[in-house]
Amino acid sequence: MYSSHFKLRENPFSLTPDPKYLFLSRQHREALNHLIYGIKEKKGFIVITGGIGTGKTTLSRALLSRMDASVETALIFNSYLSDMELLEVINQEFRIALAGVERTKRRYIDALNGFLTETYRTGKNAVVLIDEAQNLSRNVLEQIRMLSNLETETEKLLQIILVGQPELRDMLEQPSLRQLNERISVRYHLDELSKADVPDYVGHRLAVAGGTGHLKFADDAYGKICDYSKGNPRRINILCDRALLIAYAGNRLEIDRTVVKRAIQDLKSTDAKKGTFFARRRKGLFA
């Protein structure tokens, strides 16, 4: 809507996990390095956790976009799966032919094992990445543990990456999942961006969107952005998107403290209205 006004190719603060927008802060770079290390060294299990909006999904997409032809990948975004559905989806993601195969765990695992063995024979690696893994049931997590048994005498045939919210760490520490937890050799937790990172994050997204300096963020805007977002990338995007809309409506080309303050007020007002609506709905005031 406002992109042409600011001479941008696209909205720089979209909430979609586009890998080209990944901002490599120190910790995001470390997380990416942990992932690449775990895959290359065939560590078997890798776990990445972080709060909502810290960039886990964008990081996952960026990782997969950097994998070359030597790595076969299966990306699973729907974590509300049964153990059978998980096996079926993994086989589908690896493009394993299932026509005529009996729909049983044994058949699915045999087909997967055959694919992984051939992948290993040709010098390739195989990776399964499961996003929102905190939603996986214990049965599915146990099935995932069993998949890690697909190995040669020296190497894991399948690298399994679990990406999820902090609740995933709590789940894995439960006694019933001790055997799975002990097999995880690579872990990393993403926190919010530091105050020093926020201006660079905003500038990075503007540059990727085609910004050439026509739109500017004043130095006094970043304090308010940090206060509201607490360094959370998703909240930064939401706030900056609203600030750009306000600047566009006022025919302005600079985002200063006043514009950001107005954007915060708008967002808080919207949140308050949503809260009132749902509170009334719970009380039965709406049909």
C-alpha cells in the first residue's frame, strides 16, 4: 500500500518468514552455525528454541535455502500429527513412492530406510525439520526417537531438527522423554534482539525491500521501538509497519519518535478493542 510512496519494492515489515529478510544478529548467526554444524557432522538430533516472534521459522527457511543438492530435506510445518501421519508426511516430503505400499508403520519405515540407505550410498545427507515442535505429542516424539535408530555403524542416516517455543525444552526434560533428550547433541536458544541490534535490524529490512534512503528512521525513533518491542522481531515488524502507514497517511518520509508513539497508541487501542470484543463474547453479549 505504502511501498511506492517510500520507493520500496515491497513491504519491508511483512510477517511472512521470507529467508532473504533473515537478519543475522550474533545469536541468529550462532544458531545458524549450530544447525549447519549438526547437519554436516551428522549429529542426529538438533533442537532450536525461542519465544514467539524471535525468528525461528525465518531461520529454518534460510537454513533450507542454503542447502545444496547433497542434502535431501523434508520440512514439516504442521506439528499436530499422529505418529502414522508423521511417517507418511516425511515419506511424501522426501518424494518416496508409496503407491501400492501398505499403510502401516513398518512399511513406511522400511520405505524411508531404503531411501536413506540409497541417499547415504550416493554421498548425500538427509534432514527432517519440524517447526512448532512443542505441539508434538509424546507418541510422536517417541516415534521420532525411533527414527534416529536408522543409522550405519558409524553415522546417522537422518538428521532431525526440532524447532519450537520454550515449552519444547520443558517437554524434553520430562522423565518420560529422557531417552530422546539424551540423544540431542546440538541445542540453541534464541532470545530477543539487543538494543544495539534494533537499528541494524530495521535498516537491513529496508535495504532488502529496496530502500535507497528515501525513507528514513530518525535516531529518536529507536528508543520507542525498543521499549515497545522488547527486541522481539515480530513486534518490531508490527510496530514499524503501522508507523509507515501513519507516515504515508501524513505524506511524511521520516519516521521519528512522534510517529512511532502514535503507532504504539494505535496498536494498543486495537488490542484493547479486541480484548473488549472477546470479553463480551465470553459473556454472551454477541450471538
